Amino acid sequence: MSAPTRETAEVARPAPQSTELSDGFWEGVRAGRLVIQRCTACGLLRHYPQPMCPACRALGFDWAPVSGRGSIYSYTVAHRAFHPAWQAHVPYAIATIELDEGIRMVCDLPGTPPEQVVIGARVEVHFAELPGQGAMPRFRIATGAGETR
Amino acid sequence: MSARARAAIVGTGQTPFTRGTPHSTLELHLMAAVEALADAGLGPADVDGVMPNELAGTVAEDFILNLGIPELAFSSTIRTGGASFASAIQSAALAIEGGIARTVLLVAGRRGYSAQRVSRTSEGAIAPHPVMRHVDEFERPFGNTVAVQWFAHAARRHMHEFGTTSEDFGRIAVACRKHANRNPRALMFEKPMSLEQHQASPLIADPLRLLDCSLESDGATAIVMTSLERARDLRKTPITLLGYGEGHGRPPTSITHKRDMTRIEGLEIAARRAFDRADLRPDDIDCAQIYDGFTWVVLASLEAVGFCQHGEGGAFVRDGRIELGGALPINTSGGLLSEGHCSGANLFSEAVRQLRREVEPSRQVADCEKVLVTAEGDFHEGAAVILGAER
């Protein structure tokens, strides 16, 4: 995965408040790696991070690298900003992405042509430094990949 | 009459719905409470249970202090967002049936226009809550900041899987508006709206348009409940709680992470429990008051309750069935979409008035004996209550 690149944006975006449950996720992001919380007892991947495995009730977890590839499960196009950081970007798409490992993530896709934001479109992760947020995982339409469904 | 019905609604009160009010949220609550108690023929000294509403931020102490409640025995606040009020009805029934409280006051609503406008919400405008912690960390920083955007994801996926259209959402908005046009209390009383106007309204979060969204409004609604036995001695027709239930989907902390976001799983569970408890079926319902924060929520709720199959909500609303005069009139006051957003509590006051035959004749559902009230809150949590009249 590539080193962070900088996106231009004028207004600070709300910074995610990391917790002891999610520090590993954000440390991975700062290192340019997408990692997901994994139960050390049964191996279940879980996102968003939580203290107990709902499958085996173990508390232990580590951080598993994932592909960063997936497809758009659903999306909306925001025509109105409800936070000043997105005011200059409307209309912008917000996608729910299902990674190939079955994990869902949410990411805004400012600047992506609307016709490319469709359910089933293949996407891939990259990382960027964003105003007010620091290093963030970002998704973009995968190059050369067709739709899966 | 279900053999299980032991609690009843005996009073309802409402402030007007307005856009702009000189009153605080607490004042609105107190005015609605006083009116509801008068409607029941009771006074503050009769109240020994209070259910403040999460979304309003009031607490039981406010009601003790201002109403002069002498001996409060029970208080609880449910925290499932828009489903909180309907779930509180269940909890109040349990307190009454269990002998913990005799008369319970429930109040909801807020200064949704004058103070807590959802459309003006940015970071910090709504108090942080543990149920929001995942969205706060992993969705809001990615631009998925407000409810209309979360529900738009579900609506879009529903359209993708089932061919549901924006016009289907529009027919729900139009039905609610037609009903509001017959309801002088409604904010949209004198404002007709056509499907064409719905389709021409601006997109807020595609596919949801401005006219798919409920109203930002000021106002409060109060409900008074007591035992059915005692209700028979009070002035109004007792409105019995035939069945109730609540349900929680998984995960209960984000819509985007639902395995199937096109279902309101919490309401599926809640409605099944309510119908089982009442020993009734969807066919037995004469009219339904469906929580309508957004039009898509109504469509998915009709499916969740079992009025139609999952995925068939679009077809279900296409032929006027949900309008007054149709087979299943819904939201006969105009609902949150066109009467006012009172955190779902106004759906209960409307159900009570329909069963008492107190509404304007032009919107009275004929032979109305069984009314279903549903709620959806937070991330597809649900609650359902079935009401009947003991005549």
C-alpha cells in the first residue's frame, strides 16, 4: 500500500476519537496498512472494534491485515452538507463498502464521477492526510476492475 | 378483547405544532402533561410514574418539581431514539401491570425547529451518546454525518434489490399530506402536495428528497396510562393495550453494518411480539400509525410488520391503499411527515383519538377498533403497540 498523499480541503474534518479498542486500527492507518480487529481465540474479524467476540466471548484480539479491496454495497449522494467540512464538496458520494473479507466500511468519495458510484463497483483502499484528521483510509474506484454484481 | 390487556391509555394532551415557540422544551412538556391529565379527569397528585423522553432531555425531577407530584414510585427513560416513546409505553404497561405504579405520565417532543434543528446539526449539536460511538468514530469522520444519509443507504439498497422507486416514497409522502390537509392541528394543514411536487423537491441525500423527510417542528405530546380496571371509572373510553413489543437489530449501532439493511429487523421482532401478545394478525388492523422519520422507513415498516412481504412495499403503497378510504389508512393525522415531529408520541395521540371517534369526521376511519402504532429508532431498533377500545 502506498504512502499517504494529501487531499486539498479547506475546513477541518471531524477527527475520529480513537480508543484503546481501536488504537490498533488507527496505528495501522498511520503506517499505511488496513488492519481489522481479529479474535485471537476463534479468528473472527470484527469491525467496528468491540471488546468481546460475539461468537466465542473471548476478550483477546489482535490486528489482521486485509486486502483493502471490496465493492460498493450501497451509497448515497449528499446534495446538502450537514458539516462545514463537506460544504465545498456537495454533491459528494458516501459509500458503504463491503471488503472481500466481508467487513463493511464507510467512506466519502468526493470528486468521484457519479456514474462510477454504483452498487457493485469495485473499490480499493489508499491513504491520505486530511485536514483536522491526519492519516485516513480512503477508497477509490479500482482501476481496470469490472462490477461484481 | 385480549385477555391479557390490563393497562389502558386514559388521557392525551398536545401543544400546537409550530415553527417557532417562546416556550422551552420543558414548558411544552408541562403544558401537554396538564392537558393530558385533564383529558383523563386526573390531576398531578394521581401521577406516580413518569417516563421522560430521551430525545427531549427532560428528567423525572422536572415533573416532580413543576407538576407537584407528591409520591413518585416509578421512572425510567428508554434510549432507542425515535422508538423510545413506543418502548416507554411498554415499560409503563409493565409498571402498571406489575403493581409498581398506578398512573404513569409519558411526555415527548422538543423544540425541533427553534432549538434542536436536525438540518443544522453539525458536530456537537446533539449530545454524545454511547450508542453513537461507532458512528462517531468510523462514519461521521467519513462524511456520513446525519440520519438522512444513513437511511438513504438503506433506501438505495432497497431500490437496487427490489426495484422500489422514488415515486413509491413519494406516494407515502402524499398520503400523509392528504391526511394532514384534513387535520387542523397539522403543520401542513393548508398546504396540499402532489407527487409531482415531491419529485421536484430537492435531493437531500439521494435517493431521499426534502419531501421524504419529516418536519422540524416545536411541540410536545403527553399520554396518561393506568390500569384497565381503573380506566373504566374515568371519563373517556378506555384505550386498551392489546399487545406491545420491542426489538433490536444486529448490530444495533450502525445501519451500514446491518447484514441486510433493507429490513428494519428490530421492528420485525417487535411487531411479531405485539401481534402474538394480542393474538391478532395484520389483517385485523383497521388503521396504522407508522413512524415516519423518512418515507422509506414507512415502506420498510409496512414490510416489517407483515402487511406485505419483504421487498413488496413499493407495490403495496401504489394504489391508494394507505390513504383514508383505502384498505389500510396510515398516519391519519399526517404523521411526522406532515403533522409534526413529536418523537412519535403524536402517533399515539392520533391512535387514541381515532379509537375514541374524536377526530374530524373527514378523517375518521370507519369502524376503527384496532390500531397499530409502530416506531423505528436509532439504527433500525423497533417498537410496536396494538391499541383497542373498550366500549
